[in-house]
Amino acid sequence: MVLDYVKLKDIKPALSGYVAESLILLKRSPVPDDDAIHDIRVLMKKSRAAVKLLVSQLDEESFNREYLAYREAGRILCSWRDSSVHRKTLKTLKKANKKLYGEIEDHEKVKELLAKYEQPTEVTPEINEKIEMVEDILRKSAYRMRFYTLDKLDPRLLMNELEKSYKIVSDIYLECRVNPKPSKLHEFRKKGKDFLYQLYFFRPLNPPVVKALEKKLDALTQGLGKYNDLSQLIKTLGYKYSGPGSSPALDELIVIIRQEQDKNLSRVWPIAYKIFCPGQKLVNILGYRILMI
């Protein structure tokens, strides 16, 4: 017998799991390492994406409280993650351009970023304050989650929210393709991540197709992420082209960075076109049937 319905993945257990895993990572060591911070921030992004699916089925106060809690937790950890990313990006470029780096190793920002990093072994008051703030936010959210009734969600409303996310990403894709500004490409990545993390709950609709779509979206957002990391590195270096008299070595480094960005975008555009090209509809991509929970 072929069923005329599917059951979507439950959102409440997933949200509770994201928060619980984040708390474990946060307390795994006295000072969270780079990997832990990265993973917690990803879990917070997944949490925000999941809550967005519930916007039409939660009261406004509850939605804002949870969404803002997850955003704040990620924001607090942001500065730790950014410095680590800049360092790793610069070191990767250095391996492929050793001669060039020999010419600019005394540049203040380059020297600062390439300096040997020592993972803190002691919890300073500043670090401890941040850890306690994030822990407090997550524990309060975990407590509140116990009292939300999310076992009778309307699957059609969930699908409507997914379609809204798809439309938002499609519009940003077109804008980026016509005029690819770094700030808009960063927005393309963020909204693409939302759509990617929301798709997880719709896997039962068509598992092979949805998983394949998730894989493509992951590659797309990874490429946009690398592009953004390089954009932020240029900002951190404080580079401004000043014409004659500027450092040729630093100019060359920026050109190399731009070439890497071009490579990343050349891999992103074909994937993005297949998913978000004008006129494309989400229903055609997923091929879903009648929904019931």
C-alpha cells in the first residue's frame, strides 16, 4: 500500500538537541577551542533556521525570545572565531606563496596574524564572563523549550515558511549574479544556510532528492564562506590601493586573494543556477505529496 502522506521530522527534539550539544561543547574544557566555538556557532545557526520555520505557529513573544537568544549566543562567540579564521586563511595562502610572504612578513597586520597562537590554558575574567553568558542563554532556552507544545504543527504552514526561505534566497541569488558585491554575497550565504538547515526537516518528503539538494547547498555555502573569509581578511589587513608608492608585495597579495575569490565564485554560480534560477519553483525541486504530521 502506497501512503498518501509523509511525516516531517519533529522540530522540538532537534532544537533541544542543538542546545544540549552546544552546552556540552561549551563545558568540554575550561576554555572552548576553535573547533568547539565553530560547532556551537553552527548549532546556533541551525537553531535560528528551525525557529524561523515556526514563526507562523508560535506567538510573537516566544519566537523573538528564542531567535534572539540563539543569535546572541553566536554573536558572543563571534570574535574568537573570526581571529582564528583570518590566521588559518593567511597561513594557507602563505604555503602557496612563500617567496611573496618573505617580502611582506614585516607588515604589521600580516605579522600579527601569522604570530604563533597560544590557546589560553587559564580562564581569564573576560573569557569566563563570555562563557557564563552563553551558558545562561542556552540553559534558559532549554528550560523554556520543555513547555512549548509543538506536536501539532501544521505541515502546510511549515512548507509555506520553507517556500518563503527559498524565495528569499532566489531573489538574493539574482541580485548577486547581476551585481556581486561582497556584502550581498555574504547575505546570500547566510540565507542559503537558513534554507539548507530547514531542508533537514523535510527529508522524508523525498529522501534521495532532498539529501542531494542539501549536498549541493552545502557546497554552495562553503564556497561563499571561503569568499567571505577572504573579503574579511582584506579588511583586517587594512588594505587600500593608493596608487604609485604602495607596497608592490602587498598589492600582489591582494591580487592573489582576489584570484582565490574568483575561483570560489566560479564553483558557486553553476550550482546556484540549477537551484535558484529565475522561474524555478521549490515544488519542482522537491516533488512532494500531501503532507500530514
